[in-house]
Amino acid sequence: MPPNRFRTGRLTSSAVDPVIADLGFAAFAERNRPRYTLYAGARLSTGAHSSAAVEATLASAREGWQRLMSGPCPAAEVWGQLRLQVERQGERVAAQNPVLAELYQRLPHASADSVVLCRLLGLPVAEAAELMGVEPSAVEAALTAARRALPQLGDTEAPLRHL
């Protein structure tokens, strides 16, 4: 007789079936890789560097997928890793976009990321929030803070041309 995996309606083991974990990661990667690549491409000057950042991020996520799934918000943790990988690749790139470099110098990362995702890449607030692992209201607040800190961002006809 197999061991009873249920006790008062809860699984007694915190381990996730490896096949299910692999499928979960594959779905996560398939959904997010294109958007991660857009973000990395906007921040870095070459496709090779943006691809390297995305692949390093997804490799790290795959390696720690079980741990990520037991945390409060896997998307937020992976987004933080992507930002870190983009910054690392950016250190290797001589010709970064100077407007975006200034944006990240003048704003908190969450605000700068929200501006890049929503204003530069044109993602809806809800999609940017999902990607970053935050609530849409956090993205709205970050965009508002960015507009206050950099009033020229309010010009929707010329987003991010000049800070």
C-alpha cells in the first residue's frame, strides 16, 4: 500500500513532482522569454548581450525553480535576476543607450523598469506588472513617481528621447 500523501487535506511532502516542475518552468520560460528579450534589448546595445542576459537569467531560474516556486513571488525574483544580468552585461558594453543609462541613474529601478516596459516598449500596465511580479498599482505608482521626477516623461509623443 502506498504511503498516505495527505494529512488533513494537505500534502505531507513539500517536494513538487519533477515532471510537473519541468513543465511549469517550460511554460514560464516560453511565456516570458520574448518579453525578457525585448527588455534586455532595450537596455543593451547588442543582441548578443541581451540574449546572454536572458539566457543566464533563465538558466538561474531553472536551476532554482523548486525554491522559486516555494517563495512568495517567483516572477519578482526572476525579474530581479534579469535586471542584475542586464546590468552585468551592460558593464561589458561600451555603447549603452545614454538616455536609458541616465534614466536608471536618476530613478529607482522599479520606476525606470516601469518606464522602459510601458513607455518605451508599449506594454500595458497589467502586463508589465505581471512580468515584474508586482501589482499593477505598483507600476502605476512607479510611473507617477517617474513623471514627477522627470516631467518631460509626460510627453507621450516623444517618450524617452531626452531627459
